[in-house]
Amino acid sequence: MPRLGSFLVCEKIIIDQQQKPSVISVFQALSALVPEGETIPKDTVSFTPWSILCEWFFVDDETKNKVEQVVEVLHPDGSPSPIKARVQFEHFSKDEQGTRSYVNLFGVPIAQPGFLTVNVWIEVDSQRVTNVFPYRIKIEHTKQPPVPNDGGTLTPVFAPGPSPTKPS
């Protein structure tokens, strides 16, 4: 069975000329600014680009068939979000080195405060062959921007207010 060595969710991954990744701003919490008295529609997704880095360790017989990493994102209540991905592995590292995958996504479901769960697993020929590995990100609704160095990232959200009325 493939073994997961690393799993990080972050703002971005930069790959240098020697193909070494640099992980920028690991996600722990995201804060959505919500105006006083407003609510966010249940399908709200922030305009936030983000990335996932995983490093998997395979044995030779596990790489002979179609191998894919599956990503799903669950709302804090456990319901599925529209954010998901599937990446097919084309090349595998040799000599017991990890095989890395980089997934770039756009949009973070932020409608529900609580812990968003990013799940990853491996499928071989469309059959899950690993456990499901979770990564939790705290989603907060706040009326004030987060304090610097609190581990959070400010996520801009547009929550429409009441319609303006014309004077009579």
C-alpha cells in the first residue's frame, strides 16, 4: 500500500530550477470578513488560490497501473464542497525517494465557520488503496481583520447588503 510521507495545504508552492519545492504560507486558519448583520450564502467560495503538496512512497508493483491522487474538500458540517481534484501520476521516484504531487486549486469554501477538511487518498485503477488522510483548516467569520502572527489568513468575501432604496 502506498505510504503518505508529507501532506501540506498552503498559499502556493514554488518549484526552483532543481525541481525543489518551497511551500509558502501553510494554512491553519482563514478568516472571512462578514459585515455586521450580514450572512454568507451557503455556497460561498472565496477568491483564494491555494495549493496542496503531498509526498507518497510507492513500491514498484504499485506503479504498474493507473495511479491517481484524489482530493476532496468537506464543509465543517461534513457535506461535500464543489472543490475537488484528481491527479494522475505519470512518473515515480526511484531509490525509495518520495513521489511528490502538487495540486493548485482556486476557491475555498468559507460559508460555514468551523473546521474545513481537505482529504487526500490514492486510487489504483479507480479503487481506493490507502486510508483517507485529512488536513483541517479553521474557517472563521469575523468583523475585524485578524491580528498579525495569529496563524490566520484574511480572505476577502463579498456579502451583499440590503438593496438601496430611492428617496420619494
